[in-house]
Amino acid sequence: MAQHQPIRKTPPPAGSEIPDKLYFRIGEVSKLCDLPAYVLRFWEGEFPSLKPHKGGTGQRLYRRRDVEMVLRIKSLLYDEGYTIPGARQIFKAELRHKEPQLTLGIDDAVAPAAPSKQLRKLQKELRDLHALLSKPVTRAAVHPIRAPRHAGGSRPATPKLFDIPQSGEGSD
């Protein structure tokens, strides 16, 4: 897949100062970013990571990171010349690079020094677990509540549901 490159090589102008507030209404974001409100609403549908909180009245409440993202989208689209799909791809690439890789919890310095006895024990436990999980699931036999209906009208005697057969074993 082709990489999207910016069309214009001019650096984006210095962004406006974002006031130190918890939430911004769409009108405030519109003024801060010098964009009409309908563009902000459109971008919400185009960029999944741009999700302002909607208050109890249904009004959009943008956080500081949302306003920063709007400014970044504006810069990519208007200053650097990216298309919306191209800007979306940039965000996906940035997200991939920012996500830290999960660690195993084993330091490289500790792993070679681990005694082979512990490693063998761990291997055995893993094999036992694998064997346990590989066994097919056996289901308990399901007993019908009613006996099947017979065409002749006469029914065979049906055992009661909770009758336990009496045997000579275990009765002392």
C-alpha cells in the first residue's frame, strides 16, 4: 500500500494557545481552531479517535486532548495537504508506534541464570496444562423428564424422577 506524503512542504503555523480548562464547548473549539462547527462534527465521523463527551444536555464537550487532535487534523489536512484517508492512516501509524509492547515479566539478565530444575518444572506444568485443556469435553447424560409417548395409548410404567436404584453395595 502506498504511503501518503504531504503535498505542501510548509511547516504548520504556530498553534493558538489552548486555555487551561477541563472542557470546551463546540463553539469555543470552533473559535480556537478557526473552523466552522459543522467541520468539527464531520471530522468526528471521519476520525474514530476524535470523540468529544456529550453532557447531559447532549452538548459536545471537548477535552484538551480533543482540541489538540482537532488542531493536528487541521494541520494535516489544510497545511500539509493530506486527504482525510491519508490523515487517518497517519493517526493509525502513530498509534501503532506509541503502543508499548507487552513484556513477559522476565528480565534478560535473570533468564539465563534461572536454574534448569525450575525450567523443567515449568515445562512439566505447561505440558500438564496443555494435556488438560486438550481433553475433549464430556457432557453428563441428559435424562428426559417425560417418557416418550406411545401410539397405543398405554404407557409403560415410568420411573420417578428422583428414584435412586437400590443396590447391595455401600449399604451396611
